[in-house]
Amino acid sequence: MARTRSTKPQLRLLPATAGLLGLVAVIGGLVWIMYPANKAAHQTAAALVGGADREAAVEAGQVTAETQCALHWYKGLLLQRQGNITARDTAWTELLSCTDRFNRFMPVLAPDSAGLAQAAVERQPSSPWGISGWRRC
């Protein structure tokens, strides 16, 4: 009588399938993050070399700068989760230098950070989420 294996072939493929899907997700994420920078680089090169549409190159560069700026927010969130408050404040101070989109969240997530509140006032004096934003929390 022939022996049969107790594990089904479908169950053996499950880890490989999960690994492959994870790899696809990571590669897809990298492509999604890098696309604006690559587009800006190509349009800038085309504008410099061939006299292509310079306005499109400038617009692509602005989109890339905004995307890169938002990465400071996510970096700060990860650093906060790790408990590295000094590095979080550094990342969010960089964020304050390029956008005010996340200002209203900082006082909620870092209510005791006087340095971050001061940086908000210095870098964005017209923002209502400077020192007064920290006091509202």
C-alpha cells in the first residue's frame, strides 16, 4: 500500500504565495513612491536638452517636492512609535519647513514638545497651529 503525505500540496504553496505577494507589494510601493521623482527627472532632462515643455518639468518638480516633504510626516510617526522623540522632532521640524498640512496633528501627538511648538512658530508664523495649537490640547 502506498503512503500518502498528510499535508496537502495546496498548503505547501501557501508560504510561497504569501512571500510572492509580499514581494509584489514592496516593489509596487517603491514604484509608487519613486514615480514622481523619476517623472520630474525625465521632464527636467527633456526641458534642458531638447527644449521640451519647461512648465511641465517645473510642475513635476513641485509635485516631487511635495511628495518628499510628506515623507517627513510618516518618518516622524515611525520614530514616535519607536520612542525616538528627538529624531521625531527633527523630522517634523523639516516638515514644518515645507508644508503646513500636518500642523494640526502635531499638538495632539506631541503636546509636551516645546521645541516643536517653537519651530512651528518660527517656520510658519502665520499658522494658527503654532504655540496656540499646543495650548488647545
